[in-house]
Amino acid sequence: MKILSLNFLTCAVKACKTSPNSYPLHPKDAELVQDELGLKPEMIISVLPRIDWEALKSTCSELGFPALPEAAPTKEELENDEKILKDLHHLLLETSISEGKLVCGNCGHEYAIKEGIANFLLPGHLV
Amino acid sequence: MLFLIRFAQIHESFRLAELKALAELECEDLKIAEHDDKNPFCIVEMSSVEASKRVISRSILAQSIHELWGSGSTLNELHEDIKSILPDRGHLYKDASFKFEVECFQGTRSKKARMEIIHSLAYLPFEGPIKMKDPQEHFTIFEYWPYQSVFLGIENPERLYFARFVGGTSRDIVHKYDLKKRGYISTTSMDSELALVTANIALADSGKLFFDPFVGTGSFPIACSHFGATTWGSDIDGRSLRGDGKDKSLKGNFSQYGMKERIGDVFASDLTNTPLQLRRIWDGIVCDPPYGVREGLRVLGCRDPLLKPWQLELSKKNYKEPDYVPPKKPYSFYAMLDNILAFAASTLVDNGRLSFWMPTANDEDREIAIPEHPRLQVVSVCTQVFHKWSRRLITYRRVSDAEVSPAALQAFAVRQQVTVEGRTADELNPFRNEYFKGFNSEK
Ligand SMILES: C[S@@+](CC[C@H](N)C(=O)[O-])C[C@H]1O[C@@H](n2cnc3c(N)ncnc32)[C@H](O)[C@@H]1O
């Protein structure tokens, strides 16, 4: 589960969706892996406006990554600064959770991640 | 400028939808001048040779594009038409090496007859050498003959065209992604040709984010990623994503094609209980939803929580066990269609596309209506006809909120309310009745 995907995901329980505590999900016992993947600047540039920067900052701090800048870089900064582009590419696409859990801050339900694939299927009593 | 597109003789009703999508991707104003499903030669207008090459280069259903020099219903008419443009164009090819060819669709010509036609073009001001192999310019006389011309003894074509080759297409990649050569597939994997056409119609492209909520073995993400998109997918069946956890898996397929960097993530989830945020993330959503033919359509949930409260207790007690399997309940196909449209309306960016496949009956009475949503505008409907049933590829565009009237939204909300209340969870599924018994065997 890539760090980018975490930014798109919240708790699957319908009642949690309206609660601000359900997003982002909190990684727990996370084993991280790094993949080396080709950088596509156009991908990072198009993904930037779809990122919830506050959520990304809190995910990074929970995982113990170096702190992100206070505000998201602008499109111009991305286009002109290869380092920001590379760093974001590394964080969002090359870094992922291979094993662990994602925990909802509202209901406490834990979603397991195994071999990089998360399981969001809800048990009968939570549907 | 006019161009002749030479289409493959297959999936005729998808041709224009693919072509228009490719023109939109290239921001090219393409006009259809002459088109008939029965005729593989289609005449279109585009701004330049360069633009025409770019537009057609991604096409799966076209074989080539040619600059049109003339057309007519008889050879004489064709010559007149060619002569009228010669003053503008003829001299440009004076010294180029070239070759001529005659291509007859639904008809035949002897070698001698072909040579006669070619010789009748002797007035063309070409002085370069004739080269049968790799000439600089390749001219073709295309002939469209009436159906069964040979059998009926028809002696002349209905329509003739003369055109200069300018560019090829992506049709060859259909073989590269052939399911027979793919490491991991299932009975419901989409064949590579139609998956690639779907990706084209949905405008998959570099720098775009695509999602398939019924991803299975990943046929659509693979096709979309071929065109550069980064793709995500989910499926209620976690095993279908994992495969053997190595080569024979969805991710293994991406590695097989050298596209590891284009897969975002896949995860197990039910579209009716999705963990995805409902905000504008996706440039495209493409899928082949479950029809409920084999097992009946299912979503997460206990069947009768009120009648059988112990199911809930059981779930509370066991859900942390590693081998726990969440209960599923039957669901209506119509309700699922509504869910797909509602999900797409809330998560597509403006002008993002939803393309999904849906089966329907061949006779009009039983045909299933095209689902509607005020925030989604139908762009194209393409039909693949089988013996007893058909399936359609329906494509929508997410319109911007400014384009939707509050009245339309209001009316839609009211209608939804009525239909939801009028339904029971295990309402009959339209594809499970007698009529569709031949459905799977035919595929
Ligand atoms: C027609 S198949 C699509 C196959 C896919 N295009 C492929 O390439 O393998 C439908 C898929 O939907 C999944 N499915 C069924 N019900 C679902 C639900 N409620 N939510 C998400 N996926 C579901 C099935 O497990 C199946 O893999």
C-alpha cells in the first residue's frame, strides 16, 4: 500500500465517513518497503492538487519520516525543482507498507495489510 | 484536409467512439465526412497530416490512415476527382520513389484488372522510381464492393478511393496483450482488444489516475497503463488480486509487461462499502461489473440481520480470526448500476470519464435502459452483439457542477428515493432468467 494510496483512503464503515477522525487511517506495526520506480514528472504534477496535504503530513509524522514543508509545493516549484519532484516521487510512489494494519481513528477498526494488499472487507456487524 | 481511415472489420459500432476519443486526446477538431458500419473505409476531416498521424497512432480498431486524393462511384469519377487536386499536390511527389496498390473489399480483381487500373493513373506527374519494397510514398486504390459481390457476379465496386499512406496505428499491440500469453487470467478477464479500446474511449493517458472497482485480474488497468495511466483497482474477492502472490497475480501481470511503475495499488473492498474517499480523484473509471449470472450478485452484509441476529453475534465474535470470511448478501443489479454512477459522479474530476460494460437483451422489449445521472453525460454507447444477447460499453463524461441544474439534481434525488424504496434486496436479477441461459457458453 503506497503512501499516495493512503491519502485517498478512509474507513469503509459508512457511519465513520462523516467523522473527521476517520481520515487519514493510522498505520500500525507497519513494515515499510522501498521500490525503485521510474520517475514520471507529469504524474507527480497531476497528482499534487489531489493530495490532502494535511493528511499526508500526519501520515509522514506517524511513520517517523522527515517532516514535510508546512504547505504543499506549488506547480511551478515542482516544475522547476527536480529535488522536490524526486522527493515526492519517492515518498508517494516508491514507499509502501508491505505488512501491518490501518486503524480508523473513529471506530477503531483495524484493516490488515498483507504482502502490500490491504483488506477493507467489513465484518458482518460493521456493514 | 480529408483522410481515409482503413478500419479492421470488427467491432464496427466502436469505431467512431474510439476515433472521437483519440481526436479529443489530441485536441484535434475531427469531422466525420463519410462513414458506414458496413464499409471499412471511413472519410474524415482533420487539420493536417501531422495531426492525423498523431490521432490515429493509438487506435486499436483502425489499421492505417491515408491522405485522400479522390473518391467516386466509378473509376472515371475517381479520376476526375484526383485531377481536380493535382495542381496543388502532384508536384510534391514528383521525385519520390513510390508504389501503387489496389485493395478490394468484398470483391476481387484479377492481376490484369489491377494493372489496368494502375495504368489508368499514368497521368499522375510521378517521375521517381517505382519501388515495391519500402517506397517513400505508398498509394492505394481502395474499392468498396457490395456485399457478396463475387457470389452475385457483380462487376463493379460501389465506391472507389485513391489515397496516400501517412500513418499506422497501435493495432499490433492487441497481440502483445493477448490473454493466451498473459501469466494470470480468469474466465472473466476482458480480451485485450476490447480492453485497449475501452482504455482509448475512456481517454487513458500519461499522468492520469485510473480506477477499476471490479478489477479481478486487472485487464482494464493493464490496458490503461499501456497508454501511460497510473491505475488502481479493488475487488470484493481478495484472492483474485493476490493470485499465487508471485508471478501469477495482478501485479505479476504488470511486471510481465514491464509496467511495474504504473500500478498504483490494488486492495480488497466492496464497491457498496468502499474505503475510498468520495472526492474528485480519478481521471477515469473503467470496469466490467459483475452481472450475477454465475453466482448471483453479492455485496457485504448479513442476509437477514433482523430475522437472524445470531449472524451478527457470530461476526462480532470471530472477525479477528485469520480465516474469518465476511458474510455476503444478494444484491440487485440495478442498485449496483446506481452505485457505480453515484461513485463516479463523486470521484471523477471534471471531464473525467466513466466507461463500463453492461449486458443487455437483443430484443427491444427486454433491453435494459442506459442508467442516468445528472452529473454524467453519455458520450458514447457501443454494442457488441452475440447470438442471443449483447453487451454494451457505455461511456459518460463527468460534467462540471456549473453545468448541472439544481432542478435536475433535485428531480434525480426524488427518483432515487422512489426506486430504492420500491426494491427488495434480493429483487430478481435481470440476467438470471431463462432468457440468458446461453449467456456464458456463448462468450
Ligand atoms: C466481470 S468480473 C471483472 C473481471 C475483470 N475485468 C478482470 O479483468 O479480471 C467482475 C468482478 O467483480 C468482482 N465483484 C463482485 N461483486 C463485487 C462488489 N460488490 N464489489 C467489488 N467487486 C465485486 C468479482 O469478484 C469479479 O472479479
